[in-house]
Amino acid sequence: MTEDRVDQPTVGDDTLDPGSASNATGATAPQELARDLANVARSLVEPQTVQEVLDQIVRLSVELIDGCSDAGILLVAGDDVLIPATTSEAVRRVDTLQAQTRDGPCIDAIRDEEVFHSSDFTADGRWPNFAAAAAEAGLRSILAFRLFVEAESLGALNLYARRRDAFTPDDRLKGAVIAAQAAATLAQTAASSQMVTEAEGLREALRSRDVIGQAKGILMEREKITGDEAFARLRRSSQHLNVKLREVARRLVESGETPDTGDS
Amino acid sequence: MEGDAPFSRNRVLETARQQCGLTLRALWHRYVEMGGSGLLPDIAGFLDGEPVDDRDYDYLAQALNETFMELDLDSPVPYVDDLR
């Protein structure tokens, strides 16, 4: 079992019938292949959340890749393993076993290889537990693509087939396109989610900052003190009352009562 | 805390941040809430040995002490006034 190179399809090959989905060798008509690949890009641009992206990836994999009967995404982060999207219970069972035992092609191989292909893993002796579980689940061959890999984490798109030698060169090309698009969309979505979280955190901070600023202004005007002295007054009251400074500020702004600092 | 030389302040702030498990980003948000105007890299610099002025130091100290308050722990970070 070796890593397979993703072969380019022979565009314009006159042995292909443009009107049919595939010829006897399993090669997809160029027009159809191009249309499928364009669909992948289009479909993955539309979803908004990470979960929607992941669901789309596995669904598109089964829909567009002829040899693929089942698909799943596996995310490993330190000791945590997530299987956030699958198209079948069989994949969930097999990938869960891989994740729990840290033993299987999607954990092992995908860390070192961008693409991993086994046309019949039941005949391979390297992952006997995985092979047995997969066979029991009815899965026979696998085509796995790395989505990302970092020091302690990795993500993989695992495509399974229920028969041996199921994946054609075109399937591998489609898988590579889906995986590349998926990886890019995931990175973008994760970055934008992080930006939203960041913006929300800062918005919240700025709301409190505004109240604290108002409270400082009241004290500065009332006590003829500087801004730093007003902050110190609020801070001492926060310590004395054991409540957050923004709460001390809110009470002052709402009631006008001078904060109790405990000073006699 | 011994004295209020910049390096001591940095150490006190960073030690407290680690003790209460606050991320740098979360500390920055809380510092902004207090009225701080520094950006995230500035806060990283303060904790890493860059000089931190009295005002920014007290904002960070308050942000950290409120985190300890949430954790129901004593407030261990002294303010500039306490150091004089």
C-alpha cells in the first residue's frame, strides 16, 4: 500500500464520450469533470458556519466522487478527537476506533502524507484492528486527504468505498479539489469566526469602558480630581465592596451616589 | 513586590496572568474595559519586559485582580499606590 499520486485527467482524450458520465475505465468526461469541480468551489463558498462547511464537504464527496460510498472528517487536537461530519454510521464507527486507538491510516499516514490511498486495506497488515473494524462495517478501500496538520493537531477528509479498487484517477483528482477547497474554506471560516469572537469581546469591553468613563467624569467634576485619581477611587471601592469596577461605575452613573471606598 | 522597577512590574503581571489562567487576549480586553488604550502587542510587551507606566500598570492590575475575584481568590496584584 503506497501513497498515490493524483493523476491529471487527459483533457480532450478522444476515447472519452463527452455525453456519458464515464467510460469503461472509469474516467469522467472532461466537461462533466470541469462542471463537478466548479460545483465544489461554488458549493463551499456559500455555507457560513464551520459545521455547514464540514457537512457540505462530506456530502459533496459522496455525490461527486463515483467510487466514494461513505465520507467523514476527522479532527485531532492533542488528546481530543472529533468526528464532526460523516455520511454514515459505518464511517463514524471506524474513524472513532482509529481516533481512540490512535491506530489507523488516517491517523498515521495522513500526518506524513498529503494523500493516502489503499485500494484494499483488508489485505494490508499494518493496521489489523482498523482493517477488521472496517471490514465489519462493510468498508474496503480508502482515499484520505490531509486538510491541515500542525504540531498537535490534524484534520483529514476520509473517503471510503465498499469495494476494492474503487477509486479512479478522476476520483482522486476530485477528492484533491474538494479537500483543497475544504481546507481553504475551513481556514477562512475559522479565521472569520475568531474575528467575530474578537469583535464581540471588544464590543463588550467598550460598553463597560464607556460606563467607567462616565463614572470617572462624574467624580472628576464633583471632586475636582484628575482622571487617574477618579479611577483610583473607583478601584478602591471595587476592592472594598468586592465587586467589579464596572459595577461600581454603573451604580455611580445610575444613582449618583459616591462610591464607598471604606475610607473614613 | 520589591520596588517598582519596570522589570518587577512585568514579572508581577505575567505571574498573575499565568496564575489565573487568563489568555493574553482576554487580559487585553479587560484592560481596554478599564480605559487602557494599548493594543494587544503593547500588552504582550508589558508582560515581556517593556516599561509599563503607572496608568497602564494599574489598569492591568485591576483587570487581573477582577479575574482573581471571579475565581474567589484574594487579589494578589499590588497597585502603584501600594508600592509607594
